[in-house]
Amino acid sequence: MSDDEKLIHASGNLDALARELDRVGTAFPRRVNADPERVEQGLAQLVLTLVELLRQLMERQALRRMDQGTLSDEQIERLGDTFMKLEQRMEELKREFGLEDRDLNLNLGPLGDLL
Amino acid sequence: MSELSPAAQHDVTLLELVDRVLNKGVVVSGDITLSVADVDLVYVGLRVLLASVGTIERLQAELP
Amino acid sequence: MLYVYAFVSAPASLPDVSGVGGSPLGARRIDVLDAVVSEHELPVDASETAVLEHARVVEALAGANEGVLPARFGGMHADEAALSAAVAGRELVEALGRVRGCVELGLRVLGAAGSQASAATGAEYMRARLERRRKLERLADELHVPLAALARDSTLALGTTPRLLLTAAYLVPRGDVEAFGETVASLQAAHPELGIVCTGPWPPYSFAIAAEERS
């Protein structure tokens, strides 16, 4: 399979696209070995993936209600504040465990459309 | 003008291919574990989560 | 043990390529389908090479058969009985019928690199997220809707990253691929600020399972 056979249309910066795709984890999965520190990281990976998933689902739900006009200004402010804080905390935790976006592999199958 | 470097073309094409083979396609989960270096993986019955090796590796850390 | 690559209508037309680890391809009859498989003494090594070998087999099968239902990487079974049990009641015949004669085309839309202003208040954050969502949905109306009209089926994901605005897959009859590409080119001309990348044709991986099963 040669590469130009599979490119029907491309313009703009392909390098940038390759970087974005790499960021969301469509590349080969990383190997995990059984040493204790890695196991902890593996657990963090699992937990943070689930937390991030839930955060995105909840944010999506909140935005829908906001769009429908069924949230008060106070609720909007509180929700936004919470989501912002969660986002910051996620970034801290990712840094702490040495995890990147691709490790959380959120762009998975039926759950790909979250944002 | 657009940048169509052969390396970028290759990267994008490969990423698209691997994404499909690992994350899409009919999930025909069997009882047999694939071997990944020295790590044994166990397939359990969670269809969405267990479709790709990467996901298996993430769960592996959690199993007894 | 058997490693499975894809399902086709029986009798399978096996291409002249080898499977994972150089193993020969074979077929196992399941109802009116053939599962295309290779036999192994030991579990297949889940390596990058194996993934590419799997892809090559599926690609070759797509060329040799009118319709192919790609299997995801990693389907290993003790024997034929185990394989049959794994696909029992899966309505693969219907799935194959839906993709027959079609290929998959992928679409990615990249936005310009921009600064992400951080919000000062919760309300500001929510307004920005809502505005972003609305922009993405407008983008889908302009780009995805006309392309989906050319396809038998499609999948769509918006805003996967701040820059990766749209990701879609389209199930397109083989003969319509060129027209599809021309439509993509005209959409790109109408949106010079976006980076649109269309890849394919791929075997129909994204459409191998029923829409209901997808989400």
C-alpha cells in the first residue's frame, strides 16, 4: 500500500494533522510492562480516562441545557466554574503521572464524539 | 501553498489505517489471549472497552 | 487456533497474500459466510507488524471479493466451534449486505492554530464552550451534510481536539469515489481557512457494525 494511493484530497498542513492525530492516540498502543511504578501509572491512566469521559459527558449535557435555556445564570456560573477547575485538576494529574492525551485514548469508537 | 511532505503523507495514512484496524471493524472476541512481549492479556466480555490492544493494556494493570 | 481477518460471502475468493507471521489464509464456512482466517500454534503476537499484516489481508480481500466485513485486530479463537459461537446471532449477513460494493472514505478537518483564551468566570467558560459547539455544528452542516448525501451511511465526531474540528467516515459505492473527491475539493475551495484531508478508499471498517451498535 503506497501512501499516495490513500490520499484523495489533502491541503493545508499535513504535518499538523499528523500531530493532532498522534495526540488523540490513533497510533499504535504503547506497551506496558509489569514493573510496579508502571502498574500505578496504568491505574492512573484508567481512572483519569473515566474521569475525563464523565467530565466531557457532563459538560456536553450542561451545554445542551444552557442552549435550551433551562439553566439559571447562577447555575451556569457554578457549572462553568466546576468544569474549569476539573480541567485544571486533570492537567495537574496528567503531569503528575506522566500521561498525555493519547494515553487517555478518548477518541474511541462510539464515544468519539464527546466535545 | 499546502505542505504535502512525503513523511507527513505517510504518517497520516498510517495513523488512519491503524486507527481503523485497532478501533473499528467487527469485534470478534475470542477466549485466546494475544501475547505482548512478556505481558499476558486477558479478554473479558466488555465489548466496547476491549476492542483494541491498547485498551487491554490499560485494563491489565487493574486485573488481579 | 484461528485468527480472523474478515467475513465475506461464501465462497471466499482468497487473494495471494499471507496472513500474520506469514501464515497462509484459509476460509471457514459459517452459515452463508466465509470467515477468512489463518491457523496458528501459538497466540499471535500483538505487534505493530501484525497490525499491518492484518490490514494488508483485509485490503487484499476487499479487492478480491465484492463485499468484505473487516474484523477488528485481535480476534483469536481456539477452533472453528469457538469462532462460530463468537459470531452466533451477530447478524453479520445483514452487515455485509449493507457494505457490499462500497468503500470507506475518511474525512478530517483541521482548523487554524489559535490561542485559547482562558475564561475568567464560569459563565464565560460556558459561553465559550457553547459558542464553540455551535460553530462546530454549523461546520458539520456545511461540510458533512453534503458529503453524507453522497454516501450510504456515515459517522461523525466534532471537536475531538481544539484543532481537529471534524472527523467523519463515509460509506460510498465504489463508482462514486471520484465524484466524492470532487465534492471535497469544491468544499475546500469554499473554505480556504480549513485544512481538509480525505483518505481512502478503505475497506469498510467503520461500518462493519450496525449503527445501533455504534452508539
